[in-house]
Amino acid sequence: MTNTNNDPLLRLLREHYGHQWTIRRTENLWVATAKDPEADHAPTIIQSDINEFLYDLENPPSRAAKPCTG
């Protein structure tokens, strides 16, 4: 995993989308996990391109299945 301590873009994304997503990155991928497990959109977004990642954060794709109810 990439050292993200001094990553200004990651910090900005967390500040802006942190209420809805937990965001992290590797050397090649951006990853966001929904904080609400019952959300009506995809629970995880993974993109290699930052522009596609930003688009998906703003317009999350649909869920592939219903949330597990236990």
C-alpha cells in the first residue's frame, strides 16, 4: 500500500466525501467503501482513474444485490 500520510488529494477527498465514504488508495487504485451498509448504491467503488473515481463517488452505481439482513 502507498504511504498516504502526505497525500493532499486523498485528504481533500476524505474531507469532502467522508460523511458517506471511507476512502483509501494504493499505488494504482482508488477505493471507497460506503459507510451505510444499507445504502441503495454499490457498497464499494474501485477505480484506477481518478476522474472515473470522482464520477462514481458523485453517481454511485447500483447495488448488485440486496444488503444481507443477517
